[in-house]
Amino acid sequence: MTLADLLEDCLNRIEEAQPPDGPVFWNLVGEVYPMMVDALYEASLMTGVVQSSNVLVTLQPGITYFSLQQSSIGYGIGGYGENGYGGSIGVPSGTIAMLRMRAPYAIRKTSLKALDDYNPAWQQAAPSTQMVAWFPLGVSGFGIYPQLTAETQVVCDFLTSPVNVPRPYSGSIPVPLQVEFTNLISMYAAAMCRAKEAGAESEEAEVVFGEFMEKMKELSLWQTRLDSLVYSSAYGGQSRVNPREVV
């Protein structure tokens, strides 16, 4: 399924003509498609359904903090923490956050605060052949404890961006969401377009957006039962470990 498959429903909601004669009042490339892409982002970030699973990632030795950017060098080298940010080779394009890390041995998911509470000097721990725990660093990186003595490969799951192409958007952009979301994409896009208008149109858009949010809440609860999203408490999220992840 692509954005073009949802375009008819979206244009009907804002009472617009269908291509090739329309839309007339709204710009297809500059307004309608961007609103639909925004809907994909809203849905994926609220529910966490767009993921890359079982990705093989290579961790470099002697590094505590790793970048989620696609680079063998990383960023901020020497500027933050122990050895700055290091390279994590194999992270997929458009990664937003890491969800899980697995290896032939047990790796516990934790947080910076938990490590500081457990051992204030954890950053000075001697490097080892196996890590004990890993922790997220917001939506830009992750860290491990302790550092590794050799290059190590782990299997990771990531929350990823639903769209990884720049503007201008087109109808060929795939919709990486389940069928439960398809109606909501056009609902959100139409509500955002109508919100730009004045009077009754804008007021009605607010009602439609409220319905969109209620549906997202329901789908978020459904997704949580399948796959709990855990972030560091230092970055605004609750630091709870899914019982399925406890080892």
C-alpha cells in the first residue's frame, strides 16, 4: 500500500476533486502528501509499530557510548563521556531508538540512573569480553556496561522512521503500517488541512483530530501488549523493563 492508495479517501474528506482534475484548493505535493507523511510519523511514534528487527550490529571495543547514526566513526568523538560517541556499524537507516539487544549471553536493559545508583564508578570498570547491560541515550544513541575488549556482534531491534526520503513527497511512498491504521492516515491529513481554514471547518477539524487521538491511544495500548517500548527515565519516559526482556 502507498500514499496514492489513500489519496482518494483523504481528498473526499476535504471535499476536493480527484486527480488529474484536482485537487483545486489544496496543493497535492506541498500540502496533502506532507500531511499524510506527518500522519505516518504520528502513528509510528505513538504506537511504535515501525520497527527493524533482528539487525546484526557490530560494536567497537573500548567505547561506552554509541551513535545511532550510520557511521563507522560516530559523532562527538572525545566530546562526551568515556571516549565520546563511538561507531556502531550496521544500524539501519532512519533509526529513532533501540529497543532490544541480544547476544549468546544475557544482556540486561537498564538506564544511566540505574547504573549510577548501582555503581557510581561504573564508567571506570575494566573492559570485558562480555557486556553486562545496555541502556538507551534518548533517541540519539545507546551505551553499554562495561566496555568491550574486542569487536563484538550483537542482534538488535530498532524503532525506525516510517519515511526515509526527503521532500517533495509523492504517492509512491509506501505505508509501513497495518491495515488498522489506513483509515486514520487520511483522517489525520484531512483534519490538519481543514485546521488551516477558519470558522466551522477548523472547529470540525478539532473534533476529527480528537477521534484520531482516541484511536491512536487504543492502538498504542494494543501495541504495548505486543512489544513494550522502554526509554531512559532521564529523557522523559518511564524506565520500566518489559517482563519478557528480563533475563
